Amino acid sequence: MRQGLRIVRVDQDDEPRVAALHRRCSAAARWQRYHRAMGDPDTYLGPLLSRPHSVHLAVQDSRERLVAIGHLLSDDGDAEAALLVEDTWQNRGLGTRLLKELGRFAVVLGVPGVYGVIHPGDARMAAVLHRTGVPLRTVLETGSATTVRARSQDIGLALACSPTRRGWWQRGAGKHRVSGSPARPSAPEGGVQRVLRRSFEDASPTC
């Protein structure tokens, strides 16, 4: 990604900017994210952004306006990944990059698996998932949603095998570190997990 875009860590202190992103998104974009009609974002973003042991990453433009956001939400040991991209910024690779960065967090934190809930006809999200190169397993299909799941082990392998981009990492401020989560995974680290952790700590990617 170009145009001065940067991936940053956000939390409840950034709620006004996250709410502004939601208000610029169409009802269709919000529906694809939440699978239901959503009201005023001020009523639900606070609990979402302050959820314990969760990670929130956003794409920030050169004016520090958020144009996309991704969440890794802790859920009984595993984690749910969810994305929202502003309509005018869709089809530019932002969702793919955010999902990969969330995958790095999942691997480094030792999350066993990551899942997402999508609409069966959501071709854009299907393309994002395909570009990650991670094997996916469909675990539930209903008339309105499909749940797909990936093992963090497979996510780590896909990330380790992806081409290295020079200049991708820059040292970041403390806010870009994981807060409210263990500094190291509770389970013994594998080789891929260890390499990703060493390249990840104290870093903030640019696009």
C-alpha cells in the first residue's frame, strides 16, 4: 500500500476516529462487518475497543484519518478476526494487509486458532481470504453466514513463506506493543513462532 498509509494500533482512546470511519462507511459495508443493521457507533465501539486481550489495528492515511480497521477478538482461547474497510478504499489491498498483521499477532501471542464469520456471497472477503494463502476450514454454514477457521500454525507457516518486503518494519512507539496480553505465548514457541516474534516486537508496519 502507498499514499502515505500506515498500519497503527488503536484502542479506546481512538474511539472518535474509529466512529468517524464507521459513519463514512455505507450501510452495506457495515452489514458485511456486523451481519446486522448497526445504529450509532458511539453505542457499541467502547466495549469493542476495550475488550480484554484483544488487538485492534487500523490503516491510517497521511492526515491521520482511519480508513480501515481490523480486530482480533479473544474468544475462549481462540480469536475472531473481523475487518471493516471504508467504501472508497476497498479493492486496494487494505483488508489483506490488515488480516496478515492480525495473523502475526495471533501467532506471536500463541492463539491456537482464528475464525471469521462471513456472508456466503461476500466475494470481496472470499478474495481476501484466498490471498492470505492460509488453509481454511468451513465449520458452519447457515442461510446467512459461514464461519471459516484457520490454525495459527498454518498462519505462521504462510507468513514465514511470504516474500520479505524491505523497509516494511519501522520501530514504533509503545502503543504499538501488545497491552493487556501476555508478553510471551504461554505455550512453548515453535521455530516459526519464535522468528515472527523476534521480527515483530516493538515494530509498526508502514504500507
